[in-house]
Amino acid sequence: MGIPLALMLLLLVNDPTRIDFAIANFFYSPETGFIGRHSWFLEDVLHDRAKQAVIAIGVLAILGFGLSLLPTKLKVWRRSLGYLVLALALSTSIVTPLKALTAVHCPWSLSEFGGSEIHTPLLSEREPTLKPGRCWPGGHASAGFSLIALYFFLRDRRPRAAAWALGLALGLGTVFSIGRMMQGAHFLSHNLWTLLFDWVICLATYRLVLYRPAVKPAGTDIPVSGAAQELVE
């Protein structure tokens, strides 16, 4: 938990505006705007369809948890599925309130990139405007990074699958982030904050719902994880 919290503090203490603008300028041309602003692939496929796929995973988790309440084979996964539903819900639901609270503008709205709004750092007072921003943290990145919950869902029972799930979550979150940066919808720091928020939420929820310290069965020196002990019981 100390790692993501320390990185959050680092982002607050060291304003990442220069890095954000340097990367945004790489995707921006004064003549044509952001290179991905009107991309069919980035908008319809990588944004809309990809988000729908992640929503489908959430729906399957809810259905699985519902079935685990019945006398089915999923019964032994009830607590884990409950964790997955909760972690996914919390990771994605915090985005909209934070966007409204912070009122940070997207790159495409700023005067430096052809818009009319004035950029202000995250903790600074916003310049008066008729159209407050809704771009911090990155909403689409959250669709990918929220799947970090799959890692903790599988961590104690299927470690190898958990590693693949973590790679999937980080990979999708990164691809979604780059796609939106190419469109001018977010700065790099917006998406880094999303990753850190989802990391903390998924980890804290795991600690509260699933984590059990390893125990040593009577007569042996080999520790057994909490999840394995649950299966034995």
C-alpha cells in the first residue's frame, strides 16, 4: 500500500505539467489538432467497444456472485466473487464524482491545443469558465486498470492465472490511456492517477474482504494460505 500512496504524494508535490504538455505536444499538430481526435478506431473500437467488453466482465462477476448464493459449484467462490464485484464497482464509480469535484479540463479544451480554456494545476484554483472540465482522473483508463481486481480475485487460489490477469489489466489500462492521450482527452498524469486509485482500492478491498494470514495446520511446519484453508474447511 505504501508504494501507490508514495507515488500519489510524489505527483502532488512535483507538478507533472511539463511532462504532460511535452507528451501531449507529441500527439498534437497546430494544423490538424490531435492525431487521434477523429479516429474511428480509437473512438468506436478502442473506446466504446472496449469499455463495453469490460462492462461485460463486471456483469459476469455479478451473475457469478448471484449463482454462488445458490447451491452450485460456485459456492466456494462466493467471497471471492463478492470481492470482485465490490472492487470493480468502487474502482469505476469514483471517477465521475472526482471529475465533477476537480473540474480539470481536457487537453483539447486548452488554449495551448486549440481550445479556449486556461490550464491550471490540479491543486490550484480553477479559472472562471462557463464549462468546467471533466477530465481528471481518466475514466476510460479506469475501465482497464479496474481489472487489477482480477489479480487479487485469483491471487491465493490461482497464482499463475493471477499473474496473467495483472498483465491484462495493466496492458489494457495502458493501451486505453495512450489512445485517449492521442485523442487529446487526457494528460499522462490523469491516467497515472487512475492507476493509483484503482491499485489502492483493489488492494484495500482485498485486505478487508479476502486476505487471511497463512496458517500452519496442526502437525506440520508448512503454512497454508487463507484461501486454501477456506477450501479445506
